[in-house]
Amino acid sequence: MQLAQIKLTGSEQGLWLISAKGKLWLPQGDIPYGHAQQWQLTGLTAQQIGHWKEQTVWFVGHEMPAEMCWLKCLLGNVDDGLFKLAGRAVQLADFYASHQFCGYCNKPMSISQTEWCCLCNYCQQRYYPQIAPSIIVGIRNKNKILLAKHVRHQQNPIYTVLAGFVEVGETIEEAVQREVFEETNITIKNIRYVASQVWPFPNSIMLAYLADYESGEIMIDTEELIEADWYHYQSLPVIPPYSTIARRLIEETLVLCRQYDEGGE
């Protein structure tokens, strides 16, 4: 794949991920496909960022006058491979916009032609897109799962598992324990890794875990949560959609809850 930026002549063909300020251009709700000229992209600067179903996927950092949508509009509506490329486009748009000048010497930056980074030709510094690791954890207490309504979900009914960012100087497992205790006042055990999911909102990767309740009574951090409680697997509130790793953790935890009622541990 060629990472060099080019000025579009109009004849280039493929899928077009046009992004600015955390949004994507989705005319009629879809990622545009076809020739650059067809979408009035001639003269803009573009970069190949991948392939999808044998089609070139182009990134253009540009704000269109209308139909700019948040990336979550695509979540669950396109396949995982294309969603990841769309997330890459949104992250690159933000990265390039925020790294126009060097943080060390304040000189103008240039975009690398060989890797995802920005270069300072004056002091030779290199800057790479930041990826913020975050954890998400499904917690089981016998035949119940811990679900919480987050402050960010105040306007919708979704209850989900706990999540948070990894802090400087701690392991992933320490982050899982800390986030759970800070948000709910309980301690957990038997922490085990499940999977990861690219989560470009704006620049995270979610590391997913399962864990078991150990001790403590739920007391929520009201800055993070509206409420939290243990829910029996047959009596659940509204939970996240299947396209999210949160839903996968919930489903896997519910399997363990059922097994407990069938004589498991």
C-alpha cells in the first residue's frame, strides 16, 4: 500500500473516507464509492489507507459543507473491516490537524510518505498517532451480572459493563481492578482476557476482560455512574447492541450465570 499523499486528478477510483473534526462525510448515509471527479474531490489531497473487497480505500482530510456524520453512525451498519478503516480515517484526520507544528521547536510539520506519522524536518522529531488503551470488564456474582447506567448514557436506557482508561504506570490488570473499585466500591478476582476492539471515539483500543465478584457493597461514583446493580440473567435491562465488545462480554457472562444455576461455580 502506498502511503504517499497525492493531489487527486479525478480519475482515482474507490471508497472515499472524507473526515474532519471527528466526523465522516456520508452522503445519503453511505460511504461514497466511485471516481474522485464524481464526488467533486478533484484537486484535494488524498492518501490510500487500505483495501476493502478488492477496492482501494482513500482518506481525504476535508470538511464537506453538508452530511458530515459521527463515526457511530456506521457502527453495526458496515462490516468490521470497513468500520476499522473508517475509524483509521477519523483518527488520521484528527492527528494531522493537531500536528501541523512541532511541539519541540514549533516549526511546520510534514506528513511521512512511508508510515503513519508526522515529521519535523528541522529538529527531526517524529510524532505517531496516539492510541489510548482502555479496559472493559464483565463481572459475575453467582448467577447475576453487574450492569451500570453511565452518565454518558443519561439520555438513553442502555445499561452496560464497566470501562475506563489505563493510567500511566499501571498494568492492564491493575487498571481493571482500580476502575471497578473506583466506580462501584467492589473488589474482583479471577480476571481473564477475552478480546480487543478498535474503538476510535476518538482514539482508543478496548481491552476486554471477564472477572468474578470478590467482596464489597455497591456504592457508585456519581460522577461516572447514575446507578449500578446486580441483574439476574433472566431479568436484564436494555443492553448494548451486538456490534460492541460490551455486548460480547455481557453474553459471555450470562453463559457463566446460567452454568452456575445448573450446578457450576
